[in-house]
Amino acid sequence: MNVRIRMLFLAMVCFCVLTSAAIGEEKKFVIGFSQATTTEPWRLLFNKELREEAEKHPEIKLIVRDGMDNAATQIADVEAFIQMKADAILISPKVAAELTPVVNKAYDAGIPVFVLDRDLTNDRYTQFIGGDNKLIGRAAGEYAVNFLGGSGKAKGNVVEIRGGKAATPAQDRYAGFHEAIDKEPGIKMVTQPNDGDWKQDKGYELMAEALDANEKIDLVYAHNDPMAYGAYMAAKDVGREKGVAFLGIDGIPAEGVKWVHQGILTATFLYKTPGNEGVRQALKLLKGGTVEKRVTLPTMTIDKSNAEKIMRDNGLIK
Ligand code: FRU
């Protein structure tokens, strides 16, 4: 009798442990995030903000995969999320065309997909979250026009270092910039279409070529801060950095803002990471809410007028 009661008690304990574990598991939303790469500080901040947001919600089980700058790897990562029947997929695609079919496949399979920062070639996904790259490009173009003498009078030789041309931000940052500068007859673009793939060393190489080919360069517009910094280094290495304006994009405090504060970059334009917003939006949907098709993140111009304050606000200087 005694033994039977003990066994019954044991069975009840096991049952309770198992069912609560099962309930606990059941309640977790599995969110898979496919990141394009982790080679730039902006991507690391993106992952950090995404993880921090997910940690605030114990009901989320977050799985992060790094596509390592390779579209095929990223396709396999999304396929794996489809296989495991993730509750939602977040993706920041390395390139648009190659990643579109797998995202469409996930979406058609009924998995909500949130596309972050870089867009695809169609909108068969749940939501896009990112900055307005055309607006950012235009802001950079207007800044360049002002720097080179103002509307109608601007004059100078300009180098443009583009991001990865198969990625939508590079296309939009190009288009926005040219909307502002192409109407200035005094501005001369001295570079051919190029592809810096967002990388500092490519920025350096492309600028070194531009310096070799042109006696005078007045302004460099790079599609992100690492490439703008690389371009600056190339100019500095041949003693030609003085008097050249370097414009970048991203404006993360420990990188672009710091370089503006140090006088290396003239200006950068904030490109917020969609990390925390991505998790928030996915959770909203998973909890039964509705989400908009597009969420546009704000931007701002960062130059010597506000860089110091941003550095201080972020505890980077006293
Ligand atoms: C990082 C990055 C950023 C840039 C963004 C564009 O991989 O190159 O510097 O703003 O991607 O998608």
C-alpha cells in the first residue's frame, strides 16, 4: 500500500513536471532570424538590439543564423526555419533577387516573414521594416550641394562609393543622392558605377583608384560609414585628405558618430537598425495583433553640430 501510494505520488510529480514543460514549450514562439552577415559593426549592433528585445519576452525562443555574406548560406538558413516550422521568420537579405524566392516560399507556407533593412524584388512577405534609403540619399545629396557652394552654385569633383549593387539600400541611396545633385551643372561625378560591397577595404581600394585618376577630389559620398572611413584612409595615406568632405551613412555612435566627432567624416546620416522593432512587430502579430505592410525608421543628419552631444548621450565622452 505504502509503495503504491509512493508510486502514485511519483507518477503525479512526473506528470506535473512533464505537462508544465510541455505547456512552457508550447507557449514559446519560435522566431528565426536570418542575418546577412556579421562583418560590420552595424550588423553586430543590429543583432544585439534584436537579442535584447527578445530577452524582454520570455515567450520568445529566438534562433539567429549568420548568412556570412553569402546568399546560398542565407537561403539554406531560411529553408531550415521553414523545415522547423518556425512561428515567424525575420530576415535581412544580403541581396534582393536571390533571396526573394525562399522568402516567398516561407510566406506561401503560412509563416509570417518580416523583411528587415534590405528589401526584396516583390512584397510577398508580411512586413518590411527599415529606413527610407531614398530620403537618406537625398539628404546626403543636399548636404553635398550645400557643402560645395549651395543650390545653383555648387561646384566640385565628387566620388561616389556604392554599397552592394544587388542590395536595395545601395540602389536607393544612389537614386536619392542623384535626385539632389544631378541638377547642379557644376558638380562632376568622377567615378564610374562601382560596387564597394559595404566593406571598408573596398572603400579604400576604390578611393585609391579615384585619387590616381583625378588631381582634385572635393567630396566623397560613400553608402556607409565603413567605406567612407576606408576612403578617408586612402586619401590620408597619400596626404590628400585635407579639404575633402567625406560623407557616410549609418551613424552608429561608436563608429560613424565618433569619426564625425574626430573630424574624419564631415557628416553621416542615421540608419537605425531594425533589430528591436523587428522583434516587437513579430510578437505583436503572433499575439493576434495586426501589423502594417511597411514600417519606416527615422533618420537624422549627424555632423559637427550634434556629434559631440550624441557621443556624450551614449557615454562615449564625458
Ligand atoms: C551593414 C550595412 C550597413 C548598411 C546596411 C545596408 O551590412 O552595410 O553599413 O547601412 O548594411 O543594408
